[in-house]
Amino acid sequence: MGLSKKTFLYSIALSVIMVSLVAGYFAFMLPSLYVDHVKKDNLNSIAAIQEGYMKTKSYKELTVKNPSGTFSVEIPDRGDEIYAAGKFFQVSIQIKDEELKEVLEDFRKYTDSPKGWKEMEGGLSENELMNAWNVIKEKLLAEGSGAEDFPLEIKLNTQAAENLYENVYKGEYGKLHILSDSMIVYENGISDGNNVFINYVAMGKTEDSLVISVLPVMSPQMNDLLPVLLGSLPMIVALVFFLVLLASRAFSRRIVNPIIRLAGYAEQAKAAEGFQIAPFVPKSNDEIGALGSTLNELYEKLRQNLLELEEKNRMLEEENKRQEVFLRASSHQLKTPVAAALLLVEGMMNQVGKFKDTQEHLPKVKEQLWSMQKIVEDILYLNHCADNLSIEPVSLKEITEEAAGAYWVQAAEKKLSIEIQGDGRLYTDREIFKKIIDNLISNGVQYTPEGEKICISLSDNTFRVENYGAHIEEELLPDICEPFVSSNTKQKGKGLGLYLVSYYNRLLGGRFRISNQEKGVLAELMFPAAES
């Protein structure tokens, strides 16, 4: 999954969490908080009304939540008259009944207790309060009592009521709702600036009557809910911030940790020799995983390039050595046969001593010239063959017999027997491989003791030459393939034979090994099998 998709899903998940949090808050917490707030607000409202009325004895400057249902009663410390006031009225009530006057006096004693409202000595007991309440109900609800017999005389302060009512209500409106063919609802609302009072009047026609229902309600205001929201805002902000912080940290760790692993992997690769380091294992399929895979490919390519560079350096060193061989052979190895040939020719020309017999010494001159020619051919071919390979199938037996045929005379002079066993095929450069075999057979003929044998074993991709009776000094074995190293101090050669074998063999992609065996010296050529 890509980082863009992960980020998208992360955003969706975070949005779902936030929406769930807000929805849960509004569904479960907000109602209870709102109810508690309304209770506290009502308590504060009645306290403010009480305090305001106690100071002014009027509702004119008071803010009342429910003007039509809120009022205050004032009971003077003396006299039989009490007062009641609300947002729309002010009345005085004169008590005419003696029993009610006694109840009023008892209530005054009850509220005049020096210990206040919580602990009152000498006040009314619960039974006394119930008795007083029963007296009030009996007097007020007595049947057959007319206006003259009514125990209370109520006087309305009309002017005060008019002044109170003035400019209380505003914003009156009406709306008709047709709900069905048989039912309509008339909605009438009015506001006092703080609350909206709505009356719903529903009318419906049945088969035999008209039914009217009235529902008065007080519409809640945003001002009631706003303090609850504002009070909850710090908690909501803190919770949202905490959740976002946790989610962002978890999400960032999913991104940052792989990057840290990549950085560590890069540091290890930088410190590793030759980029030999275990590959980075991505734990995701996003862009970071793709980057890890790309780094693996990059380091592998760098490692391959480094190996190729090392191989080219090795080949360059080999080429430098070959050039060194060329120069050393040109400047040093040719001196011996040239000097010998010049000495022989000069002796024959001056007819000095034994050199008078030209027929005897001319073949020696020819031998030295052939030696020089062989050295020159080897060096020139060594300088030419690397860039002119021609790979073809070669019969090992055929090319071995051809190379060995040039040494039958020398072998016969030393009474050596050359045995060729087996056969095989090899995909290689025919001329270079013939040079390899020629040098091995030449060394074998040169260094195998008289009367011994040379056994050549052939098979696919393998060539083995064993010189019976021969031996290489152990201290020379590690450097036997270096140029100008000879294993026979009595018969010093040019020392290029095994070097050429090793060089040509590496050029053809094979391996060369020479070792002392119980019965002689074994030289082995091993080539990889050709791809089918």
C-alpha cells in the first residue's frame, strides 16, 4: 500500500474518530451537562430575582426567564396586609379572617427565629404547618362564600401593572400549518427579549364535532446552550489534541522507523568492505519498501561494478606483467642466443681453433637462431593473442597429437615414451590452446629424466600431463608460473613456458594446476563445460 493511500486512510480513520468523539459528546455528555447548567442557571435566576425584588420591590428592571409564571410575595412584619408582584401585575391582599391572621402571626414567629432558616427553636412543627395549610385551604375554598364573605380583599395596582407590561413583549408572529385535510395548527409566538413563548392551537374536524387543543411552550435559546459548549470547549480541544497527537505519533512511527532502518542499512553498506552486506528486507509495499528494494539493486550493481573493476585491475596488472615480460625478454633473454651465435660466427670467420670446422658449428648457429625465433614468436604472440580470440570446437586428441609430433625426435634422443590416452572436445581458441599444449609437452620433454615416460590424459574440458621421474623443488612451487622461473638449474631455459601456460589458460577461462606426485610432476588444465 502506497504512502498516499496510507495517508488517505489515516485521515479517514482520524476523521471517523473525531466525528465519533463529537457525536458521542453531543449524544451522551451534552444533555446531562445542559440539564445541570439549566438547573444552576435557574437557581441563579431565582436568587437574582429575589435579591432584585428585595432591593426595589418591583419587577420593572428585573430579567425574568418566565415572566408569566414568576412572582414574589411580600409579607410585612406588622399588619394584616401582604403584597404580591410579577412582571405584569402588582396586588395587595388584605386578610379579613381572624384565623388566617393567626396563621400569619405564627409564620412571622417562624421566620423571626434568631437561629435562621436551618435550626429554629419555638417555630412551627410539621403538624402545625399542616394544620395551618388546612386552615388556609378551608377558608379560601369554602363553598357558598360570596365576595363579602371571602377572607381576603385583593386590590390590583392598575397603573403599576400597565407600567410593568409596557415594552415587555416584542417580535410577535403567527404561522399556519396545514397538516392534513382534517387538521390545522396555528402557531403564535412572542418574545420578551430573553425567551420565546409559543402557543400551538390545533383544530381538527370529526364527523360530529370540532376539537381544539392548546399547547403553550417556552422555546429554548442558544444562550442557554452556548455556556455549556464554551465550558466544554477546553476539554474537547484537549481530548482532540491528545487523540491527534497519539494518532500522528503512531502514523509517523510507521513512516519514520523504516526510514531509520534505511539510513542504518546505508551506513552498514558504507562501512562494509566491497558492499558485502545482507540485503535490506522491506516490511511494507509502499514507497519506502520500493526505496529499500531499489537500494538493494543499487548496492548489488555497485558490488558487481566493483568486482568487474577488480577483475579489470587484475587483468591490467596481468597486462603490465606481460609487457614487463616482453621488455625483459627483449632486452635480456635474447642476449644469450645472440651472443652465442655471434661468437660461433666470429670463430668460424676467423677460423679459430675448433671453429674451423664450419660444418660442425653451423648447425649450432642455426639452433641459436631458432631459439631466438622461438622467443620472438612467443613474445609477439603473447602481445597479439589477447585481442584476437577465435572460439571453436577443438578435438583434444587431434591437437595433442599434432603438438606432440614436433617433439618425437627430442623424446627419442632421451628414450622417452609419450602416451596419449582418451579423447574429448573443448570450445576454445585452437591456436592458443595449441600453444599451451606445446609448452607443456616441451617442458615435459626437457625436464623428464631419460628412459621415463610422459602420460597425457584427455577428457571433455580436461587435459592432464604427468612427467614420470620429474620433480620440482618445493620452494619453487608457489612461484613456478612466474616469468623467468626455471626448476632446473643445470639446464636454464628462457623461463617463459609455465608463465605462458598460466597466462593463456586464464585468457581462455580455465584453471591451471601443477604439483609434485609420488611418481613425478602432474600438470592439469581444467575448463568450464560449454553452455548447451
